Amino acid sequence: MKKSLLAVALLGAFAGVAQAQTAVQIYGNIDAGLVKRTDQTLAIGKRASNTLGFKGTEDLGNGLKALFQIEMRYEPDTGTTENNGRPLFQGQSRVGLQGDFGMIRLGRGLTPFQEVVGSFEPWHGLPTPAGFYTDISIAGYNSTPLDTNTSGGSASNNRFSNAIFYNSPVASGFQVNAAWASKESTGGALAGIGPGAASYAANSEATVNPFSVAGTYNNGPAAAMVAYERNAVESKIWSIAGSLAATPELKLMGTYSRQDQGHTNTLRPKTKGWVLGATYAVGPGKVLAGYGRKHIDNAPSTKQFSLGYEYNLSKRTYLYVDASRKKDIVNATTGNLAGVPTVNHYDVGVNHSF
């Protein structure tokens, strides 16, 4: 009898633990393939960032919830953290509260501008060179120019650390997202560019508090966004974008962005970028196509054309193939053509989410 009662008690305890853990989710994806670029040998690479994350919520009552999310990035071919030098949870690490007022979080994450602008180009905002998000859609803008340069590069150029994030409730398809970051130095440096440029020494503090705000609209087949952001060295960017599902199979989209670096680059302060693209569903697959341009003041225009195809093996797994040509690539510092002014990019691979 005592053994039976003990067994029931243990089962009850384990059930309580299981119930408490139902609000926590482990998620991620793994993407790997073959990549070939101009002047580079065939290599194992990726099309999307590989992620492993943990997120969860706790019901506090009266419509209030506590929430958290931490997300790491890794390289599938070596198992190391992304670029073998970035922070462990460089994807994001945020904790906050959600209620009728919306959602407020503290920590590190994508800026509101960066979070929404990638939704309006055919490659879903993936960081692949075949897509447009990491360069042309954002007109070459960097949200965190003072991030520390490590063996693999900066911590990333599209996130705020030491920041507070706010997402308003959605009303009739409209939502406002905003973020404000402190001026805590990350130990990086930004050299002055051009006549009269400001100069930033190593370990310098930011000159202003970075902030970002974005308004989005989603209603049936139509979506749109407008955003504005200023980084820690007073570079500014604004962007507008829209998309339309013209038919159940065809989706059209476009983005225009304009960056002002007048505080650090008086010779070439303005950069404009625009992208036009489309996706077309064909059975279990989807064709992706886009054309974009980026123009820096007093420099040639960079042009890019990309074509891709995704084939869904299931809801969580798809195969992909891409081909892209980027022409008249400009060195942003000198305004001259880069050493390799034209780059062709090809990839084929598989993406699985879990």
C-alpha cells in the first residue's frame, strides 16, 4: 500500500513538472548545401542562418504573461558558433511581459526596422548573397557599427544589444514596433571617412542613443511597412515597402530605402537602395525572382538579379537552388569599384526546421 502511494506521489510530481514545462519550446533549423561564388572554390555553406533557440511563457493572471527567448547561431559544417567568434546567444536574448498593452522586452534582438524590412524581398530576409536583404534592401546600412570585430567579424549588423523593445497590440491590421538602446560601448571602432568626417577611436562610446521604429499593416493579400532608424554614430535610414498577393500563386513586392551617413561620411553621405521581386507557387514548389539597385553618392550603381527555386518535401523541409549576379560592386569607403566588381553566386541545399 505504501509502495502504491509512493508511486502515485512520484507520478503526480513528474506530471506537475511536465505540465510546468509545456510553456517552454525548443526550436531551430539546420541549413546546409553546396555554394560556389566568383573567385572562390566550391564549398559547404548555407543559405539561411542556423539557429537553436528556447522560448517560453508563464501565465501571471489577469491577462498578463511573462516571456523569454534566447537563440544561438551555429555553423552546420563545423559545429562552431556563427562565424566562430560571435556571442553564444547572438540571435537574441530577451525577457519581458505581454498583456493588453502589447509586449515589452529587455535584452538583445533584431531592431524593428531590420525585423520587418526583410519580409518584403523574395528570399524572406535570409542572409544569403542570392537575396537582397543584407545589402540592397537596407541600402548598405549597419545598425551596430561599433560592435566588436572578432575573428569571425562583428557580432552582427542588424541587432541592438542593451535595449528595450516594444510591440503594440495589432489593431485592424496595424502595429507599431519600437526599440531604444543605451550608449554602452561594445569596444569597437569606426574610422572616419571623407573630408570633415568624424573619427571614432577604439573603445569609444556611442555619440547618441540608437533607436528604431517601424509601422506595419497586414490585411488579407496586402501588406506594407514604413520604418526609421538611427544608429549609435548618427547614421539614419528610412524605408517603405509593400507586397500584394495578386493571385493565390503570385506575390509581388517592393522596397525602397535611403541612408544618410552625413555624420561620418561627408563625401558620399547618401545611399539609396530599391528592390522589386516576386514569388510564384508551382505545385509543392515556389519560384523566387528579384532585381535591385544600390547607389552611393558619387559612385556607380550596384545592380543585382537573382533567381531561385524552393521545393517543399514537407511542412518543415525543403530543397533549394539559387543563382545570382551582382554587378558593379562598390567599395563604400573609396566610392570606386571593388577589386572583384562582379560576383556570380550559386547554391543548392536543404533546409529543415524543428
